[in-house]
Amino acid sequence: RIYYTLDSSAPDESDTLYTGPITVSATTVVRARAYENGCLPSFVETQTYLYGADHEMRVVSLVADPYEMFDETDGLYMTGPNASASYPYTGANFWREDELEGHVEMFTQDGETMISQGCGVRLHGQYSRAEAQKAFKIIARREYSGLNRFHARIFSRRDYEEYQSFLLRGSGQDGDMTRMRDSVLQTLAENTSVMYQETELCVVYINGQYWGHYNIRERINTYSICQFEGWEGQEDDIDLVKANDRVMQGSNDTYAAMLDYVKENGIPDDATLERVGEVIDLQNYIEYHALEIFVGNGDTLNVKRYRNPNDDGKWRYCLFDLDWAFFVDTNSIGRWLTPGGMGTNKYTDNSLFIALMNNATFRDRFLTYMGQMMATEWTTEKVLDKFHTRYDLLMTEMPRHAERWSLSRDQFDSHIERLINYTRTRPGRLLDFFYESMDLSSDQMWHYFGDARRVIEDAETS
């Protein structure tokens, strides 16, 4: 016996008994479940039939019980008076971490099915949960489909053939501004050792309703870290820490012991630097912090670091959430070098960075790397090209998205213009900040940043 629903709820034996073909003439979600005496019910099979879904990017259909998703009081994605919480973000359900049983379908631009699978659905993010367009974690679990992976090449620039989970993110706190700041700037970590979140653009429908443009994003957890590093099968062994010292898995002991030593003794010589380099991957540390400084990220507490005790045991950094990067023309190198903390409310412990920069060998390595990247990979021309490419893709969907979320096209264009102007002026301003904050001589500035200065001057005259 097969029972089905057309309202996105999970069917049971109280719903409509299937007796023949179901006629579909408009956007419809069909959910079905088979029953047989003496057997467990089948998994719920779900198919979304979308009409008028003419988009120039991928389409994702997310389906979950309407009450569990949208109830004004108890829904995961509230639509009632408590849906938008304000500081201190104590609105009903704001921090909830419970999981709904859902179903996700992912279609290529040509309409081919990439994924159609039962899944877990959770809210994602921290203060971005206050935004009207909320983000989701989509998780493969055997209890929903019999599979614990999504078997698809979700991200075209990765070689991975399967994923344990992924995110649907509407650009968070940049969602009503440029909708591209975080996902584009993270690609500046390409060709470095720093793990960052890849992106694919999509349109999301929830229970058949158009929900606008989203970014499909990699989710940073032990599964994706082990994919990135080639450590598959060792997920349970990884030490993973968020922010300064919030242990998500494993232990922070080796890092904490090293940091205590550095705070007490500094890094006065290369022997001590070598000892620090036995605990953290120094090149990875340089690459991560150089990028954070270049983009002027103010929300630096959004960081994860990890280590594999089965490998070299060194801590490495993950990049995520640059919603507040390329936004304020901040003297980021000066802020990183000012004792007492970095970033929003000075929450980020910057004592290790200060100690390392007081070591002549490390300082030379860091400044050399910074100058090289600003002269090659992080030039105004290359960063602008990334933004322009994304803008062209977004504009195929923005009119419909803006109508759905009552966004102003004039405001969107204004934010894009501000982003482009920031991209043009940031490199020159950053060099001035290095000169002012690090007491570098003119000769030292030309030694480290001469090539970058020439590139900047060429860009200014072109």
C-alpha cells in the first residue's frame, strides 16, 4: 500500500491511498511511503515538480514537514512575530540546534538530477539567524535514506565524489548588501594551504515556494577537513577548535601549552620559533593571517583550527565567514599588532601573532609572503575580475530574488559600487598601514612591497 501527500508533510496511513496516476499541472511536492503488513514503513520518497523554474544556475528543492519548518511558534524557520530576533538574540527558537527530517533535490541548470535524498535539516550560523533568509545545514544520514553520504560532485572545483553535508547560505549578514563578499573573498585562499569553503550558486525552493538565490557552500567539519587533507577515515581522531579555545572535538592541549609558554617567554630566537613550528604549521599560519589582514576582516573570531595527531600533529587554520571583510577601511595590521585582542570587541587573542612578529625571522617570512601575494594573486585586477564574474551570474536572478525579499535594486547597486571602490583602494591603503604601524623604512618597504607598489600604481593609471 502506498500513501501520499501533496502538502509537503511526511505521509502515513491516515493520508491518501495511491490508486492510480497523480495529475500534476503546477508546482507540486509529492511525498509517498509504502506500507506492508509485518514490515517497517519505507523511507519517504519525495519528488518536487517545478513549473516556471527557469533559472541560469542550479536549483535546490528542500522539503520538510510544513508545521515543523514554518509554525509561528514551534517551527524551525519561524514566520510569526518572533521570526526576527534582535540583540541579545533571545527570540524563541533562535539558537535551536534540533534537526528536522527532510528531503533535498539538487538539479543542474539543464534540469538533470544531481541529488534526490532524505536528509537532516538544521539551521546554520550564529547572528545571521536573525536575517529573514536563513541558512541551513543539509546532512546525509542513514536513518532518513539509508545513505550517509551525498554521492555527487557538488562543487565543480573540488575533486570529491561524495559529501557528508553541505550548507545552503543566503550570504548571511551580507545578504541585503552584495550577496558575494564572503564567498568570493574566500577564493583568495586558492593555491594556499588554508582550507576555505567552495561555493556554487543556486536557487532554493522550500516546499515548492521560491526562496531566492542561495550559495551552496562547503561545511567545515571533521569530514570536510579530512577530505581536504587526504585523511579520510580519521575523522574521529581530529582535534577541532573554534574561535580562541572552544573545543568542538578532541583537545586543545598542545596549542594551549604552546601559547602559555609564548605569553611567558616570547619568541626571542630561532630555536624558540622552531619549537613553536612543531606545534603549528607556520606557513599555514602566515597564509591565513596574511589573507585576514588583506581583506580587513573585522569578525576574526570566526575561525577554526585543526590538527591530526596521526599525521604531523600541527595546527592549521580554516577560513570562514568574511561577511564583514572588504567593508571598513581598517588598519588591520595595526589592529593585529595592538596588544589586548583583535576583531569585534577585541575578542580574538592576538598574543601569538604579536610574539611571532617580534621574531625577526618570522617577520621577514610574513612580510615577504604578504608582498608576493599582493603583487601576484591578490592584485586589484584579479580581485575585481572575481567580483565582476560573480555579479554577472547574480544578475540573472537578482530581479526575482529582490522582489521575493523586498530588496531595493538601488541599494544593491550602491553596495556593489562601494565594494568595487574598496577593491580599488584597499591595496594602496594597506601598504600605508604597514608603513605606519610597523615602523618600516623606505628601503624596507621597497624590499617587501616594491613589486606590489608597482602593480598598484599601474592599476591606478589604467
